[in-house]
Amino acid sequence: MDKTLIYVAHDNLNRNKGALAGAQPETHSIVFVESQQMIKGARWNRQRLFFLLSAARHFADELKTEGFEVMYIKSKDSASGIQSLSKKYREIICVEPSSYRLTNSLADIGVRFVPNDLFLTPRALFEQWSKSQKSLKMENFYRWQRQRLGILISDGEPLGGRWNYDDENREPPPKSDYRWPTYPHHKRDSIDEEVIVQLRDLNLSGSLDETIWGTTRKAALAQLESFLKSSFANFGPFEDAMTVKSWALHHSLLSPYLNIGLLTPDEIINAALKEFEKGNISLASCEGFIRQIIGWREYINGLYWYFGEKYRESNFLNSKNPLLPLFENSGSTKMKCVSETIAGVERRGWVHHIPRLMILSNLAALCDVSPVELLTWMRNNFIDAADWVMVPNVIGMSMHADGGRMSTKPYIAGGAYISRMSDYCGDCAYNPKTRVEDDSCPFTTLYWHYLYRNRDHFKKNHRMFQQLNGMKKLRDIEATITRGNEVIEGLLAGEI
Ligand code: FAD
Ligand code: SF4
């Protein structure tokens, strides 16, 4: 009864943070729970489940080597697994969980929470910031973070005189030959192999052919180093680009490691700033990357807790369609941009931000898909998925289901945007320039269809005036709506 039991969730694999920070083998025991909910609760992407299970087992082994009593138990759900041990310990503690569901179930059995310092912004501080604002603009939060944390700040002003280099960071992929960075692959060890065997007979999606995700801190550090050496310098310019020639472009591939604690935001920032100080990285690339970590990531986590548990149910546009069948099979569509993106998810459980936002979510929004259906599919299929990060990104940013609490206007676009920012369209069965022909790009037709069917929702939104005016000027709007209805029917039937 003298010892404290620490419950380590599968996204808390860090010895120096949270409940493990001051733990000693003499005073603390440790439990991991592999719940049925986690294994069989959904048709997960194989890469995702493999990564979570194997990383936790590696971490459990490291703690054992340090001398801790470590229990790795299997149970119906996390709470019942932990409760079965409770009588033997003085108390049970864990880091504030990263979802409402786990928070509620652990609070119900009396687990004490310690602050989650895997983020730079405590939840209470974010709430304080939010309450001081008229609107919750990410840009304002980010500037406040830069000042508060003293990052890229000189005499109280932004280094270089500007906060934002987005206008230099929106280049399409280069037309001529270009050497895209390569990424480390990770040799699988006996723990990895054991997990692969465990997953073999489960009903999962995707495949484990790719070995780009490592399952240890060593692998996470190798990815960080590879990013800093090979990708960081051109992170900014090609941040929004998409190309068939590179699946990752200059993105960091750090989100899976960050989201389970194998890396921390402060160590990534420090390493990035150190590289910048050597003089080989432009301010635009450095600022662009820092913005993602101290801005977007922290902002999304802050909003998840600030908006509350019911936020996930928002459905401002009353969208009710089921998810399109093409989300389950990359080979089932002739839309090049979509098949490339879904194939990337099947293979790696990952595509970068713009395919998530401007291909997958854009298509779901344009087809009036229920926000929760998209949320569930994304939660199941992305390697870096977690409730705190998926809910605001899907409900707020992507689907505009919160009516603009997070982003004042929806992120929707027609084929012209995808054609400009990628090299997909040249090799596609559809034409991004037309909207009413049989081979018109579904994105182009549906962009106008979306504006037309939601015109009343947006009529008072001054950021949508230009788009609505464009729609009103279309001479063939009736034919576009007819074609749009056919396209949605075709996509729902799995025929496009
Ligand atoms: P980089 O482009 O190299 O960026 C660096 C880091 O910035 C990322 O690792 C991530 O930690 C952070 N970041 C950047 N944008 C965001 C954001 N919008 N929200 C949170 N963190 C951000 N990110 C996840 O970590 N998990 C998710 O489940 C997830 N789902 C998403 C779903 C949708 C619909 C959208 C639009 C975005 C989602 N994102 C998610 C955000 C972003 O797409 C990924 O963080 C990024 O693509 C991960 O790849 P990377 O590490 O190479 O990122
Ligand atoms: Fe995608 Fe349309 Fe371009 Fe085809 S034409 S790749 S569907 S944007």
C-alpha cells in the first residue's frame, strides 16, 4: 500500500514529463493497459495501431530496465484494467488524459491527474487568453505565444520585422527536376515483429509494407535530425504544395512522435532554432515551422478543451450524407488527386496538411458529408490521430461545422486551386477548368454547388462576399446545380 501506481497512457511515453518526471522504482509502480476498445474498437489503419502498441511496449521495456515494476495488462477498457489493481496502491496518478472520454472514465475511478506538460500552454492559460479575446484568431494566439515564450523576438518585436511569411511560403511544386528529400526507414526489431503477429488476424485497413515510422525515441530523434538536415531549409516555400514525385515534400513527419511523447515541442523548437542560428535556414522557413509547433498545435489543443465536450457534435450546415465509398478504396476513383491521397493514407497512415484539408475534407464538405462521419474515418486512419487534434481540425477548420467559431470562413476550393498547387490534374480523367461537362472536375462543379446551397448561411459573412458574388455572376448556375447533384449522387454510389 506504500507505493503510488502511475498509469501511462499510450500517448504519454516520456520519462521526463508528467507523472513519470519525479518517479522512482522504490516509490512508484507503473501500469500500461492495452484495452479491447483500443484494439478492436474500430477498423484502424494498421500503421496506426502498430505504431501505438509497439512504441508503448518499447517504452515499458525501458522502464523495466530502469528497475521499475511495470505491468502491461490487457483489459476491456483502461479504467477497468486500472481499477483491478487499485487496492494494492496508495493512490493512482496519471497525466491529464488527452480526450474527454478517458478523462471522465479515469476521474470516475478516482485517478489523480497531474498537469499535461507535453504541451507548452497549460489549459487554464489558454482559457485565460481566449477569454481576453474578441475572436479566437490563430494569428493573434501565435503572436502572443511568440512574445510569451520569447521565440524569434528581438527587443519585443518579431525578428526581421514581420510576424508572418505566409506570402513567401505558398509555392506550387517546381516544374523542372527537383531533388526532394529522402526520409529514414526503420529496421523492425523483435518487439515490432511481435506486434505485427498480433495484428495479423484483425480487421484493419492499410498495410505495414512501409517502414518509415520508428517505434522508439531513438527513431524519433533520427527523424528530427533528418528533417533539420534535409528538409527544414525548404519547409516554407513548399509547405502547401502537392506532387506525385514526393509523398512528404519538406514536411517534418514529426506529428506521430510528438503526439505520443517520444518528442516534446520544446526540444523540437530548440533544435530548430539552433539550426536557424547556424545561418543556413531562411527566416521564412524557420518562422513557418515554428508557427506550426507553438501556434497551430497549441491552439488546436487549447480549443479542444476550451470548446468543451459537445463541440464534436456541431453541424452548422446540417450536413447529413454518409462518407463516400472512395474513402475506403484508393483504386475506386478516377479523380487523380483523391486516389493519390487515399493511397498515401492506406500505405502510411499519413498525408500532409494540404491533402488532409484541401483534398479529403474539401471533398467531404463539398459533398455535404456529415462532419462526424469524416471525423471517425480520420480518427481511424491517421497515424498521428488523437481526439484533441482531430476534433477542432475536422469540426472547426475543415467542415465549418461550428459555424465559424474557429475559422471565419470554410476551407473549400474548386479544381483551380488543386491544379495550381499540385501536378495531379495533368494526369486526371477530369478537367479542372469546366463545371458542367461530363468530364468536368468534381471539385470545380461542387465548389459552386456548395456556395449556392449554403448561400443563406453565408450571406452575412463578409469574408464570403467575393465568393458569393462570383457565384451570382455565373450564367450557367442552373446547369451547374444539376451537374452538381449528379456528381454527388455518383460519388455516393461509388461511381466517380
Ligand atoms: P509539419 O507540416 O512538418 O508541421 C510540424 C508540426 O506542426 C506537426 O508535426 C504538428 O505537430 C503541428 N501542426 C501543424 N498544423 C497543425 C494543426 N492544424 N493541428 C495540430 N498540429 C499541427 N495533426 C495531428 O497531429 N494529428 C491529427 O490527427 C491531425 N489531423 C488533421 C486533420 C485534418 C482534417 C487537418 C486539416 C489537419 C490535421 N492535422 C493533424 C494537422 C496537420 O495536418 C498535421 O499535424 C501534419 O500534417 C503532420 O505532419 P508533419 O509532422 O510532417 O507536419
Ligand atoms: Fe483532382 Fe479535379 Fe485535378 Fe482531377 S482535375 S486531379 S479531380 S482537381
